[in-house]
Amino acid sequence: MTAQDAATTLLRELTGREDVPDGQGGVWSAPGRVNLIGEHTDYNEGFVLPFAIEHRTVAVLARRDDDVIRVTSTFADEPVEVSLADLDDTIARRELDWAAYPLGVAWALRHAAPEAQTHGVDIAIASDVPVGAGLSSSAAIEGAVASALNDEWKAGLSRVDLARVGRTAENDAVGAPTGIMDQMASMLGVADAATFLDCRTLETDSVELGFGPAGLALLVMDTNVEHSHATGGYRERRESCEAGAAGLGVSSLRDVTVADLPRAEQVLDDVTFRRVRHIVTENQRVLDTVWTLRSAGPRAIGELLVASHASMRDDFEISVPELDLAVDTALAAGAIGARMTGGGFGGAAIALIDAEKAPDVGAAVTAAFAASGFTAPTIFTVRPSEGARRDV
């Protein structure tokens, strides 16, 4: 059953109605994303290069004649409902669990577009974006729901505005201190291209990847080690970056260049310096990757991917043994480049490979995990795909 079929069936069960009448709702979807390079740079106002993938979250919406928002999903046992009048207080209590994502989007969108024609809705959500794999299943939920409510409530927000709505929901309703990369990638994705994003200005540019013509594929190696951005190490890394910027007298690490690193090493403690060095060098790697893709093509970016992983492993210390094993094994099996992707502490690694080698590389990684006593990974290829859209 497709995600759209699953969400449609769930809405029927929720409402008791066989179909949504014309003009009374519809179907929207938004993709997960893979970040090709540029990790933890987004909340430092830096550069990132993600692309949307074909795995999508679907939101099927039906209009109600009251002011109640009711949300249900295939990954929750019970629907959650709240009136629009109580939405602010409900969000402030932070007691919603998974429903904080869709209801947080409704809350953030109302504040972003106070003239929107808000009314009650039922929303059913289903997804084929792997959860916990670093592929931003959360931004896919936010993008699908934001797109649906933007149309249904006639809010008139742009795609960038809706990305901001998603980030606000994740930061303030969910409590995860993430940047805006995931939401921008999900909203602005273009088939066969990555989105080069300046996280300071929110200016974007599509960068053709050319994987297919070059005979390449991108392999995702999900370690099945779960992580959470709302707690723990992610928040600590962000605080370290803020401390590093303060110690260097800049508003953001975006304002620090590779040439500034010798001075940074003199004025910062060792841990903070290494966190800063990752961000600064990662920003440069993103710029170098964009230039290399445009000048030499995708086969030339392998060393940049490998250097990115080493920086995350050694300087930012967000990798785990499973991610390191996936990267090392893929490279030994012939990958052009490989790195962990996403926020770290679990999730997935990616490998840029010759397409015909996908079965062999996947088998090598699976065997290496078994030999190490790790949980078996989930391995699949992804292709750069379209961003958020209305489907029906």
C-alpha cells in the first residue's frame, strides 16, 4: 500500500466518510532529504547542499465545520485533537509527542499568516520516509502539513515562508534546536538537482548533480541506530558553536574563515576549537563541492565527502561506530566517496557509487555489520526528486 493509499484509508476511518467532497480537502506530500554535504552548518548561518528524495510523507486533509484540528497517523495509536482557540496553550505545554509536528505547523502558520482563513480540519498522515535514518522524516511531515494548510486556509505563504513555518514548529513546538536546511530542501527540491542554500540569506540555487548520466547512484546505509535532535548531543554541539562564535567576537561562525583558524586555536579551548574547525572547514567543503560539480562533475567530489566524514568523526564527534563502519566498508568496496549524513549520533551514511556496484557494496556493508555484531543495516538507493506539492 502506498503512503497516499494508507493516509486516505486512515482519513476514511477517522471521519466515517468514504470520500472527501470536491473543494473540501485534498492530498499533499513532501519529501525527505539527503544532505550531500554541509552538516551542522545550517544553524551557524553557513552553506548546505541537500536534495529531496523520492520517499515522501502524505497528508490527506478534509475540512470540518468547526474549529477543531484533528490529526492522526499510521505511526500513532490514537488521533489527537485540539481547538484553534486552545492551540497556543496546547503548544506551550509541550505534551503532544508526535502530534507536536503537525499541530506545531498549524500553530506556526497561524502566527505567520494572521489573515489566513482558519477553520477546523481533519488530517491523516502516512509516510515512506524512513524514521530515525537522518533523512528528515520530520521535515517531510512539516512540509506536507504546511502545504496543505497553506492552501486550505488560503494563507498565501511562499515556499520559503513555509520552510520557516516548519522550522518554527520544530524549534518551538517540538523543542528540537535544528536549523532550516531540512525544511528548505523538502519545500524546494528539484528533480535531478541539489539545493545549494545560504542559510544566512536563505538564497538558493539548484545545482545539477548528474548522477544518472555519470552512471552513479547514491546509496543510503541506514544503521538503524536511532537518534533524537530534541535532546542530548545535538543541543550540546549547537551550544559549543555559539560559544565559539562568542569567543571569536562574531555573531555566527559563518563569519569565520579557514584563514582564521590559527587565531581560533589560540583563543578557544580544545573542544570548542575542534567544533569550530568542523563548521568552518565544512562550509568551505560545501562551496568546493558546488564548484567541483559544475566544473568537473560528480565523480570528482569523492574526496570532499570523505573529508567531511572525518571532520564529523574527529572534530565534531557526532559519528558512531556503525556509521564509521558503513563509510569505511563502502569505500573499501569501491565507493567514490562516503560520509555520514544528518545530525549524527546514529541514522544513516551515504556512499556515491557506480550504479552497477550497488548490490556488491550493500552486501559488503551488511556482512561487515554482521561480523561486528551490529544490528543489520537497511540499505537502498535514492534519487534527487521534487519538493512539496499538492497531489490531488
